[in-house]
Amino acid sequence: MIAVRQIGCAIAVLGMLGGCVTTQSGPTYSVSTGKPTAAADDKLAATLKPGAKPALNTDDAGLRMMYDKAEGKFKTSGNVVRDPEINRYVSGLVCKVAGPYCADIRVYVIRAPYFNATMGPNGAMQVWTGLLLRTRNEAQLMAVLGHEIGHYLRQHSLERMRTAVNTSNALAFFQLATAGAGVGIVGAMGSLVALAQLTAYSRDQEREADRFGHLFLVKHGYDPREAARIWGQLIEEQDAEKEEGEEEETRSVFLASHPLPDERRDTLWELADEVEVREKLTKINEEVYNAVFLPHRRMFLRDELNLRRFARFETLLEMLIEDGKQVAELHYFRGELYRLRNDVGDVERAEKEYELAVEAGDPPGEIHRSMGQIHQKLGKMDAAKGAFQRYLKAKPNAEDVDIIRHIIGKLS
């Protein structure tokens, strides 16, 4: 069996680590002040001191160096969302939760259509746009951010690495770790994701991180019930996929390693019910959240549609339409879903959704091209021609204008 210190030596050969001595457990720290505290006095105390840097001859340093190497490639990836308002908002929430640990954390918003967030032991946090599409308000997002920061404060990645190395598959661990750090097959976005999968937390660690998320919600006056509502929403999506037989084997890292969603939701409801002053915790900051993300939601929805996971996407759209925010683009995307799925009756469903989108006002300009295609399928050639002409007017510089003009010519 290969011990942790042997893996550390192997990494040193690659120039990533200079030494082979493992770390020992030390004092715990208050999550509010970062100052030493007795674990018995604070069940959710951090095991990491703010600003702490591990000695180079520790396994902690080895793991951080792997993540640092991955982050070096990852942060220049085209998948990183550069919008200043989004980054300022999300980073601000992270600092609000992290408190004295804020300076140690770097936040990357990633354009990826899955409900996911990860937190590396080196302080690199990923927040995926699929998550931002599904969280409906600031309180829900704060619950997830608090969960990930809980992993960081308790150094769960390091615990998981030690467990993996000391159990059965140490060689595979090492090979995947170096690949995840950008050595070989994994690059750009895949690097930190590979490491996140590699060091997937145990379910007990996930439960502990959930308690951190709950703690941070209550501490900052947010409605703690919003954490449970996230999982209720995800359960609806998963149930729809199961009914249609669409559920992917490769589920979100965030979902795959966590306790079952039903357990998750029920436990978070119980935690919320235990709060003595819960009637005073009503903050969700929905308007602020929407002001930041609604202008970008169309891009998030397009990425979701491109996954072609129709049952899940249809359920998500139904929930969003019920929320009543910018419903024109939601009806448009539900029309697109039906047009692309093309099951029995979907052509008619798509036509109806496009009409609802136009009626609601300000749908995407591409809707007229889609309506033209649907009218053609239904044999409504005059309506198709009119829709294509409206598309040319709405999108005069579109790449496909010559094709659309050709189609109009054949319809004349």
C-alpha cells in the first residue's frame, strides 16, 4: 500500500512538491473571526487559519500545488464568464460568507449548463452558470456558496485525498491528480473538474458542509428554508428525467457525491424548523439577484437547450414560467425545445409557444426564423414567408441571411 508521504515524494519528482512529510491536525478556528477556538465550543469550527500556507514538506502543500497548476490553465479558459457585474456580485457574496477568509479565495464563474459549484483546497472556487440559472434568489445562492466554503474551512479535500491514497487505488489517484493538474490529457476547464471528481467528498462531509451553509444563512439573516427549496426544485427535474428515461449516467459532480436529494431537502427543512427566530429570517434578495442575472439568462437557457435533455429542461422552464420573470424568452425556449424534440404533437406545441412568446412581448429575434420553420412544416406557406421576412428585419446582420432570402424566394 502506498502511503501519503510516498505520493508526496512522487509529486516532488515532477517538481510540484519538495518534501515527504505529512501534516498533523492542529487547532480549530472560529468561522466568524478566524481566531483559535475550542472545537467543543463550536461544532462548526474551521480547521484552517486565515492566510495559512502549508509548509512545502506536507501533503497539504502537494494537493494545493496540484490545484494551483490546474488553476493556472483554467483561469484563462474561454469558459470563464468575464462579465464584471456578475463577478463583482458573486465574489461579494463569497466574501460576505467567508469573512476573515475572503482574501484567500478566488472566484470563477464558469459557463457550464449544470447545477454545480466546487471549492478547491487552494481557495479556487467555481460557480457554474447552470447553478445560477436554477437558484432563484440570493438566499439560495448563498446556501450553495456557504456549503462550498464549509468544505474549504474543514479542509475536506485534504481529508479525502488522504483517504483515497491510504485505501486501495493510490496509483490511479496519483495519475488522475497529475492529469487534473494539466499534465497530459486534461486541460482548461477539465483540470479543476477532474480534481473535484477525484477528491469527491464523503456523504458525511457533505452533510457537514450543508450545516455550514445553513449556519451562514441564519447568521446573515437569510431565510434558511431557501436551502431546502433548491433541492425540491432539483428533485422535480430529476423526476422528469427518470420518467422519460433521460437521466445521464454522468451526473453533476455536485449531485453525484452528495446525499440523496430527498434526504438533503428533508434535512434542510428540519434545520430551518429548528431555528428559534425563523419568523424573523425572511431575506432572500430576489430583486437584486434578478437584476444581475436576468440580462444573461438567455445565454444560460441556450446552453441548457444545447444539452438536449428535454424532459429536465421542460420541467425547469415550467418552474421559471411560474415565477413570471421575462416569460417571453421562456416561451420561446419551450417552443425551441418542442421544435428540436419533434415528438408527436410537438410541431403544434412549438407554434403555440412561439405565439405566447410574441404575445408576451420582446422575445428573441430568432423566434421569427423558428416560426417560419414551424409554419413550413404545417403547410402554412404565407405565414412562413412573413415570419422569415420578420426575421430578416429583426436580425439584418445574421450569418444565415442569404439562406433565409433563398428560402423566401422559393416560397414566393
